[in-house]
Amino acid sequence: MEKTNERIKVAVLDEMPEKIGRTVRIGSLEIALFKLADGNVRAIENRCPHKGGVLAEGIISGEHVFCPMHDWKICTTDGKVQSPDVGCVKTFAVKIEDGNVFILI
């Protein structure tokens, strides 16, 4: 997909619980949205590269999400699967403005 830097409102920051994922759909994209314990918000592709587990249903620890199907550890910052597993998911830039959460696509 070509980057357009379109900004799409997906949440209100104060309404997002910490460390619990939320599935966001933007057209054909399915994105997992997370508010980390440190207050940062991350947006990544919502399917694990291993067997397609729904990452928004995974457990958050620090900046990582653990796939609910087979416990693969995926970094929410760069999308990389952690060793010994291999793979990557797409990440999306997030912008917070006036208490609203936007994803840049």
C-alpha cells in the first residue's frame, strides 16, 4: 500500500485502558491498537505472522505483545518478532492531538 499520510481518528486517549488491545478497522486494514503502561500508544497489524492469531487479544508486557495462539513475542515499536521466532508485522505511526488518537496511513 502506498503511504498517503492520511490521518484517521481511532480513539480518545482517556477512554483507552492500559495494556488491553483494541481492534480497529480502516478500510481493508485490521489494526491492533494498544495503550502501553508508559502512556505511549502503538498500532500494529492485527495478525501474527505465524498462524494469524489476533494480536489485539494478546497480553502486553512492556513494549511487546504476546500472540494469544502460540505466545510469539512481537515488538509493538518496530513489529519484529523476537528470537527464537522470526517474522514481522506492519507498524503504523500514531499521533495524539487534543486527547484524540490518530493513525497515519
